[in-house]
Amino acid sequence: MSTDVAVPYLDISDPSFAMHSEAVRAARAQHWFARTNYGVAILRHEYVSKLLKDPRLRQGSGKWPDHNGVHSGLFYDWWTQCLLVLEGDDHHRIRRLLNPAFAPKHLEPFLPRFEALARELVNDFIDKGELEFVNDFAEPYATRVLCILLGIPESEWPTIARLASTIGLALGVTLKQDLGVVEDALEELYGYAENLIADRQANRGDDLVTTLVQANANGDSLSDSELRNALCLLIFGGMDTTRNQLGLGIMSYLHNPDQWELLAKHPELARNAVEEIMRTNPTTTWVTREAMVDFDYEDLRVTAGTTVHFFTQVSGTDPEAYPNPEIDITAERVPHYGFGGGMHHCLGHFVARADMAIALTALSERMTNLRISGKDEWLPDSGNTGPVRLPIGFDKR
């Protein structure tokens, strides 16, 4: 790696490391990439846009279990076969079969039910003037939305949330020590998914599972194990990321009260409000790829096997791409990468965009003067982040 400009270094394993820091912004101003203790980090929007779609890079999470000393077992088998990490023909085939189920036309019939759910949850706390946002809104909303989509009784949402949260431990650096509880949860979720699939094969409904069971392209269809793996990924990924993103969103607008009031007056801007929090404060603060071959890109030399991190939050506030990078729900923006990019672009982004827009609308139309009302707790500000506990005070609108 050679360059006339000094390349910055970021220690992304340091507990004090934060994406929203002056050190990271200074690194972005200094150069378009940084060296890290886990490979290379791409910092600027222009380069994220180009390299995230580069065919010389593959999804970088496939070796996560191996990196943590896990080389076999239930979690290893699921992780290495799920859509998130598949590549090539296997990825294209399964994604081609799954894609139609997530099209807007399949989503639209569920939107009134999402709206009713959001209003119901808001009604439960609106007269109190405060709530613990994760437990009182974000987690039940995100999980019950999944239940509605999948045709699961909403009363079962605590079970779904527990399983998804436990499997989420697998994304932490303590994977090996948490492996037992992760695999217990995954085994339980396997059984849940298999029962759902068997039921929809016998009794078709108007839900996402039925659509997936019926998925067919050119005479090809998903096997029961492929369906199970996809459902487990959907339940795990859909609940966790939406819950975290809603928490990050409410914090973003707590710090931008003028934008919150604008949304309350103009609910038609709700989709823009979602895009702005995904751009500036995404739960997935970086996405990872791995180099399959040696290659050079401008002054960056990449060797096969190198991990390449795309800092989505940092590129989303790059002043070169966003001259006024602060949240503005009326602005027209170039695309952000809060949902990833390239062939691993988030499969459920239509669902996430729609259900978060509904949630922000329901909250803003009833709540004003948002403020922190107690001790908040957060996941680390890197990788997948979000609030663990977020007490919010407000005035009833």
C-alpha cells in the first residue's frame, strides 16, 4: 500500500471507538480509506458507491464463526448456508426465489394493520408522559410487525423477540462462550419455522410464509430447509435491526426537534424521515466484504483475503456527497447505504422503510418536546448498534 497522502489508522476494536467521533471524521477528511486492525475501512461516499458493488469483493461475514473458533455445529451450518453469506449461483438462485415475496404489492395489504398496531402501542403510554422506548414501543412494534407478516398470532411476540435477541448474541465477540444458548435458541426457532412451513403447505393463507412456500421460478422452488433458513434469517434480522433503528431514529429527532415538528405537520414526509435516519444514524454502521483476489484501486492495494469495511454512517454524512449533511427531511439526497448495497442489498428494505415510516408518523403526531428522562444504555457504537434501554419523556401533543 503506497500513497503520497498519509493513510490514517483506526483501532475499531477499542471499546472507546465510535463512528460518531471527530477522529473518524478527521480520518475521512484526510483520506478516502483508513487502515484498521481488521483490514481496510472505506470512508467516503464516492468510494463506497463504487467498491461496494465491485465483483472482486464478496460478502465478508461468511467466516465470522471460524474467526471466533466455531467450525461446526447448528449455528455454523445455518450461518454458512443462509442468504446473508451465500455467493455466486447459490445466492442468485435463492434471492431470485425470495425477492417477489418482498415486493411492495405484497406488502401494501399489511400497512393498515401496521398503522393500527403503532396507534395501539402509542395509546398505551401517551397519557403517562414518558416511556422506556425499547420495551414499550420499538421491540413490541418490530416483533409484532413480523408476526403480522408471517401470519403468527401477535400474542406470541415475546417468544419471537426472545429467540431473535438470543441468536443476536452470535454477532458479538463472545460468540464462542454464548454458543450454547445461541444454538438452543436457533433449534427452537428451527422448530417454529418448520411448523409454520408445514402448516402453510397444508393451509394456505394471506401471509409472507404462504407466498414463500408458493415461490417458483422457471420450475424451481425452495426446499423445506431453504425455506426454514430464510425464515430464521428474516425473524432474526427483521426484529433486531428494526428495533435498533427505531431507537436510533427517536434519538436523532430528539436532537433535531425542528425536524420532528416538521414531520408532525407534514406526515407525507415520513418516508424521507426514515431515509435521513438511515443515512445519518444507521444501526448497521458498517458492512463488510472480503477480497477474493489481489487488486489495486487508485492508491489502495488489496490482497486476497483482506477484510474491507464500508463505513455506511461515515459515508452517509460525507460533505462531498451531502454538502449539508445534517438531518433535513425536505432535502433531495443521493442514495445512502444504510441498507447495504450491491447484490447483498437488504432483501427486506421495502418492509423496513414502510413500517418505520408508519411508526415515526404515529409517534410524531402524538408526542412533542422529546427528552431523555433517565439513564440510557447502548450497544457499542460500531457494527450493529442501538439502544438497550432508552427512557424518553415527552409532552402529549
